[in-house]
Amino acid sequence: MAEQPQHLRAEYRHFQPITTRWHDNDIYGHVNNVVYYSYFDSAVNAYLIERGGLDIHEGQVVGFVVSSSCDYFASIAFPDVLEVGLRVGKLGNSSVQYELAIFKAGEAQACAAGRFVHVFVDRASNRPTPIPSGLRQALESLVMAAE
């Protein structure tokens, strides 16, 4: 089996604090795997609203998640304080691939890492549409330079 990359804090551009909740834990005493996806979604959408001006209620565009994945490295549990690291791996005309990692507050190595793809669509037609300039600028600031 190939060794997993480490997913270090320094590899991410933006960090969104996340508060774990009591009901995030499952019967095994740790955050259930499906909850990680809600952390990813919350971190991305908070960024798009705050930095990109996304209007989730009245805006012309909506971001649809069309693909997602997550790898798990270490358990987290309530009441851990978390930070979701966010960067952009690929920015297209109407789509963006986010790369995310979940860190315990202040820790250098991620507990989990994943990705998801948004396709931006026109709210009325549900057809792909170019990413609006304000959102594009916010997303461009998250693109990591190739090493």
C-alpha cells in the first residue's frame, strides 16, 4: 500500500474554524465520516459568501457539488476545535476543484483531507455558467502555485 501524503497546514491558503457538536460523534465516540463532508461544505460556502460575495438566497448563480472524496488519517471527536484548510487545485470556466484538510486547532498535520468539485450554474436554468468575477477573484487567491 502506498504511503499517504501528509497534508500539512502550510500547504493551504485559508482556514475556516469549525466547532464540533455533540451530535457529530457516532456510537464509537468519534466524528462520523459523513460529517466531514458537511465541514468541507460549510468551510467552502462561508469563504464564498464572505470573500466572493456569493448570495445563496437571491444570486444568479448556484454552486452544485458534482464530485467529492475524503481520506481519513486520525480521529476527531467532540469537543475538538477544528480548522478546515482550503485551497484550489483547479479553476475552470464554470467549475472549481477545492482541496481541503481538517486540522485540530494549531496542529500541523491533517486528520483528514479531501476534495470536491463545484460546477456553477445559472439559478433559473440549472445550466453551467461562467464563474462571476467576484467569485473568480476569491477563488484565484486560493490557487496554489505548482511546485
